[in-house]
Amino acid sequence: MELMDVINARRSVRAYKPDAVEKSKIEKIIAAAVQAPTGMNQQPWVFGVIQDAAVLDDYSERTRQFLLSKVGEWEWLAGYADYFANPEFNVFYHAPALVVIYAKNASPLATTDCTLAAENMMLAACELGLGSCWIGFSAFVLNTPEVKRELGIPEGYVAVAPIIVGYPAGPIPAPEKNPPEVMYWK
């Protein structure tokens, strides 16, 4: 695929086949992630991969319960209340893999750098026939001391980009995009 074809084809996928993602494909998308630009070439990222369905289901449920507890407190969550109240809702949409990009230092650019790595990873996944979706809600739980201990994540590291990956269950319609708004061109 040409680069613009991949950019135009990439979608946030929320329905997956149960098929496992091959280790070689996960390695390829992580290899693409580390090619992202970074401020001062800091390369502040480290990756975690979860393919164990029971672990994914556990972290999904913890995330759902946490968010449900915050619905009344955080107004911006109100639109999601029905999702979080549904015990069948899976935050990871039953994807067979989760790749988490962690910032391993407190550089002021680390979050941006990890975000750039995430986009590279999602584009590479698309090019390999995989779907992906950034599940930002899960960072609340992935960044708790308890989960960090369970996963062996050092204290100062921060989960920036939790990305689910898998084979899409079907075609993903392209949402209509607004044309670019160019505020100035001098």
C-alpha cells in the first residue's frame, strides 16, 4: 500500500475476530513505532504486550468499574454512563492483543513522542491488515500502582497509549472528515 492509502484506510476498529495476532506482526508494528520522531532523540518509550484474554478481561472490568464510579464526579463521562453500566461492555472490545506504549522518563516531550510512536504503530497495523484502536480510558487503571506491580512496570513509567490490535471482524466504514481549516498562509 502507498502511504496515503494507508493513512486514508486506517480506522479505529472496535470489532475483532478472535484470531490471535502473530508475534512477528506485533514486533513489526512496534518496530514501526520506534521510527517516530522524538524531541532531542530521547526515544522515551517502552512497550508492553498483553495477549492473555483473561488478563485483558480483568483489566477491562477494572477499567469499567473505575469509570462507572467516576460518572457522577467527572461530567465529561456522562455520555458513556450506559456503556460503563453494562456488565457486558468490554473496554478492549475483545481484541486479541493490547500494546501499551509507556513513557519511561519525565521529559516534557515524552507524551508527545509516545503519541507519535502510537500513530506509526497504528498505521503499520493497518498496512499489515490489522485493526487498532487507542483505548485511552484504560490508562487510568494501567497507571495504578497495583497494575504496574502486576505487570512489572517501574514506578516512574506512565502508560500513554494503550492500543488494541487484532483482525477486524468486518469492513470499517470511513467516517466523514471535515475539510482542513487553514487559519493562515502567509
